[in-house]
Amino acid sequence: MTETLIILAAGASSRMKKTLAQAQKSDLMPTNKALIPLGTAKIPALDFLLNNVVKAGFKDVVLVVSPGSEEFKERYGQREHGNLYRGLRIAYAIQYLPNDALKPMGTADALLQALQQYPKLSSASFVLCNADNLYSIKALTLLRQCDAPNALMSYDRDALKFPITKIRAFALLVVNENKELLQLEEKPNEEMTGWIQERMNRLLVSMNLWKFNGSDIIRALRVCPTHPIRQEKELPMAAQILVKDLSCPIQVLEIAEHVPDLTAASDIALVEKQLGLDH
């Protein structure tokens, strides 16, 4: 059982920025979409996730942010680590960009840099998630209490209130009879989606909510290749290396519920409605 959660919050938010600009609402956009103010009280989106994190029993949070992310420090504490916020101890890890890069190098790179900056985590157990999804107390608790060293929360497609086009922007899973990960297909096309549907008789969706043993996943992260098109080192690829090349099974937990998600400007009003907020 782990008490540490790593939250990936260094993404470029390019789709959100573009759609906000198109909607002429760019004044609503902070430097990071995890800090988008929600409701008439203008509460940062990340606060809602952190409230669930506390109730799920976590004690320590590592926020992986971009260099110069002062807005996070203004809200959650100025120190590198040891900030106290609503019952949590919050630390920051910085996802630095290579000299020739124009954007962060992906989720696998973000996690690797966090483990390098906090070496104790590379021999510990932790849960990892996105900053722009509002995971439930139940999902966070199930993964925190999971006995398997490495695990992934999967979501029943029928419970997710997304169109199939958005489902295919996530990752779909193939599991064996022991509910262990066989294949994780990132951003599948229509043909691959149909093949997975036929094989599994359902669609299980990854919303990037994981549990890892640090000593296992860091080996996969170190050899994770850069995607030839997206030019990022992606966590799903590292997970497949963990399973196929390093023979470390990943247990797949299943849950049927929606996950409020902030990807584009149109998602803001939807998330506010799902949270029961006035706006």
C-alpha cells in the first residue's frame, strides 16, 4: 500500500489553448490547464483532484511541472518539497526540456525526470495520474490499496461519457484471463478499435491512472524510445516494455464510471456541470 501520488502537470496544453482562443476566452487560461478556474468560485481544477486524493488516503504528492511554473507554487507552496496543503505534503519535480525541444517530451520522460529528482521513489511504490482528469476517490483508493507491484485502472467505455472519437484519443487495452495487460494501443484508429472490441467483447480505456514499483518502471523508462510522429516518450510504450521485454506483469483493475476530463475549451462547462458547479 502506497501513500505517494505523482501527478503529471507539465503538458503543453496546446489543444486547450487553441480552443480557448477560438472561443475568445483566452483570459480564462492560466499557463496550465490543471489550474483552470471552475465555477463561480473560480476554484482551480487541480483542487478538486487533490480533495479526492486526500480522501483516498494519500499523504505525499509530487507535482511534475514545467520550469517556471510559479502559479502552482503560489497555490500549493513555494518550497521544493515539504509544502503542507489540506493534509498533503506537496513536492515539485521539474520536467526540463532538451536544448532543441519546443515542448515537453512526453509522459514517460516526465516520470523519469521525477524519479531522478526523487531517487527514493525509484525503489518505492507509487500511484501516477494526469493533472487534468478528476479521478474518483474510489478509483484512487482501489489503486492505492492494490497488492500488485504494477497496476493500471481501466474504465468501461460504456460508462465514459465521451464520443467514440474522443475514446480513440486515449488508449485501449487488451488483457488476458488473469486480468493482466497484454497490449495497450495508444490513440487507435477505427480499424484497431474494432479489432480490440471484437477480441475483448468490450472496450477498456486507460485514463492514465497507474500504480508502479519504481525499480521496475525506471528500467523501462530508461530505454523508452521517442515516438517517430509525436516526438514524445510515452508512458504506454514504457508500460509495454515493462510487460513484454522485462517480464513484469501489470494487473488491470476495472471500474465503470465517468472521468471528468479537461482537454479542450468545450470541456470546461461539461466538467462544471458534472461537478455540480454554478458557472
